[in-house]
Amino acid sequence: MNIPGTLYIISAPSGGGKTSLVNALLESVSNLEISISYTTRPPRPGEKNGVDYYFVDPTSFDQLVAQHVFLEHALVFNHHYGTSLAWVLEKLQAGIDIILEIDWQGAQQIRKKIPQAVSIFILPPSWETLEKRLRLRAQDDERVIERRMAEARAELIHYDEYDYLVLNDNFASALADLNAILRVRRLRSDVQKREHALLLNTLLNKPF
């Protein structure tokens, strides 16, 4: 699939700091947007429909699946999540880079459909740090935290399917690593040729 924009997949175990890093990345990098997923889970305090997620009921989600609306969809912690295919392709065709915050299941689906997608896995520095982060969020009870830790191990198994690994031990360093990945991707010859087409034409055709 020949598309001007780059699709970035970012995955991490729950509590790995993925969302905070992505939010900071969006503030520091231009021409970059995040895809808003559809989900069947209820909104958390402060979340807004159409801003954080598109919140839909299970029946509506099943209808969207049947209509082939999603680029990928997966069941995570008993709730369904899906990414709009039309929205992603529209942005990529317009030359806008897109970030998807998804788990390994969705990442596998996308690689089959868009092989040139760039995938990044966020590593926690330790299991103790991961558990501490989950507890500091104060969003889940003990039973849910235990389940998230178990799911984190299942997520981590798939780390070697990704193009890049970023250790989130120090937030500033992890953010710098993400910026470096995007920077080097944007310096590829095919991207720069589109970006500087007019300049290249002028340089190559200037008479001496």
C-alpha cells in the first residue's frame, strides 16, 4: 500500500506509561495525530466521548465489525476496542503520521494489512515499577491489578515482534527515544523527496 503518511503502532503492558509518552510526543512533534479508538468499556472519570474514545455498546460494536469498519479490533480486559479503517487511511493519504495505541493483537492484524507500519514496544524497567504505577493510578481494585499484571506478562511475550524497543525507566529519555524514531523515519529519502520536491526540482534544473 503506497501511502505518504507513516502509521506508528505503540504497545506496552498496562501501566507501562504508554499514554503519557504518546501525549507528550503529540505535543512535541508536528504533523502527528492519534487515532481515537471505539470501545465497549464505560468511560472513566474525566473521559469524553469523541476525545478519548468513541464509547459504544456491544451490539453497536458488533455491527461495526460486520460492516468491516475496523482496521483492527481486539478484546482486552473483557472490553472490545477497534480502530477506524477509513479515518486512518484518510489521514495517511493526506501525509499525516498517525499513532495507534493498541495491544499486540491489534498490532499483528495491522502488520498484515499495512506491512510498512512502524511498531514500537515500551518496556517497563521492572515488574515492581509496573505494579507501583498501576497502584498509583488508583483506578483498579486488587483483583483487577493482579489481572493486569498477569496480562502484562502475556503482552511482554510479544516484544520481539516490534521494530523498536523503548525502555521507560526515565520519562525524558524514553520521550527522546520516541522523538528519535520519528525523526529518523522522516529523514528517509522517499519522505524528504516529497517534502522538498520543489527545492529538488529547482536545484536539478538550474542552468549554469
